[in-house]
Amino acid sequence: MKNTDLIKDNIDNLTTLWRTAAAPLLSYHKNDPFQFSQIKNSGWPNRLWFREDITEENLPQILEIIEQNPGLVIPYWDIFGSNSNEIFEKNGFEIRNQLVAMALKLEEKFALRNILSFKRVLNEKDAITWSDIYPLSFNYVISKETIVHNYENTKFYLVHYDEKPIGTLNLFQTGNVMGIHGVGVIPEMRKRGFAEEIMKFAINEAIDAHCNYAQLQASPLGKNIYTRLGFEDLFLIKNYFL
């Protein structure tokens, strides 16, 4: 598969997840050429995104949407070759973080050490636990309500070690692509190989779901693990906020 197809699939999976998660809470909006979602009492998805390159002419509309929906983050896909992200940087936006979009062609399943157990979230009690421990790995909250309204739409997993919840995972399939999201391990349980074990479980689930590729967006914390497992870089995502 060409890199251009993989890039499209990566963005499709991510933005479809945002749209799908927000829709049951009536928090997804389309305002061409932009789409945005903002869920109350949640730090996610809360994104304003676009599929085509932007120009200075788009700035007033962007500012108007953000004024009406404070706190939205704008992911900029570094794929246009136009340096149009400078529009944000010279108009008061700052970079919140940078992620690397990555893809893995799925082939053979990984052997697991079976030191972790994985429980899909399908009730409110587990949704509360998932929502409580997720911010320990990430700097934002995914609300319990978001999870409860999306049991069927996306697979949230609680990861346990010795019957204690120590991590999170979210799997979301679009076509023959499995998006791997929300891989987190609470700080006191890091550096024990748990994140890699979670990733191997996720990859195996993607193969069982007859997917051809796994896709993700890597933070600096996890990128070495993903590279070691065979993921390849696609493009850079710069997340801007005002």
C-alpha cells in the first residue's frame, strides 16, 4: 500500500473516532471546511480539524469557532508541504504537543507473557475506573459519559495486573484498519514492559479482526516501543491551541 493511502487511513481512523465518540452526546459539528467536537466535562475529543490545506482566508472562521467553543485543539497534519501551520504560529497559537503518525502491516501474532489481563469496558463501574486512571497517563480527561455512550462504537479496555487496574487501551476499527489509541500505564507501573505487552495484545486483536494494518499516533514516551514492534513513521501531527 502506498504511503499516501496509509496517511489517509491514519487520518480517517483518528477523525472518525472523534466524530463517532462525540455524536451520541450531540457534540459533533460540521462547519465546512471544518469539523469539530467538544464534549462538556471532558478533555477529549475536543478537536477542530480539516481535511484540506488551510489558508489565511480560513482564519476568521477558525477564530469564530474557537471563541464559541473555548479550549478546542487543532491538529495540523504536516502533509501539505505548504508551511500553512505558520498561519497558527503568527496568530497567537501555541503547540500543545507533537505526535508521529505510524502504521504497521499486520502479519503474525505476538506471543504474550500473560502477565496482564484485559477487560472490555461494558458497564458504568468500569467506565468510571477507566476515566479515573486515564489522566494518570495523559494530561487530559476522557469523561465517564463519553465511554458509557460508546460501548458499542469503540472498544475501551481496562488493563489489570494482579487484579489491580494499571492501564488503558482503546481500539477503533475503520475498514481494514485498526486504530490503537489511549495506550497508557499509570506512572508507578512503568518501565516493566507493560506498555509493550498492551501493544502486542492490541496488534493480536487487530489480526483477529482481519485488519491489514494497525495505525496510531505516537507520543515521544511510546515511540521507541512502537518502532521496536515494527511500526513505521508516516507524518508529524502538531496540536495547536489558542
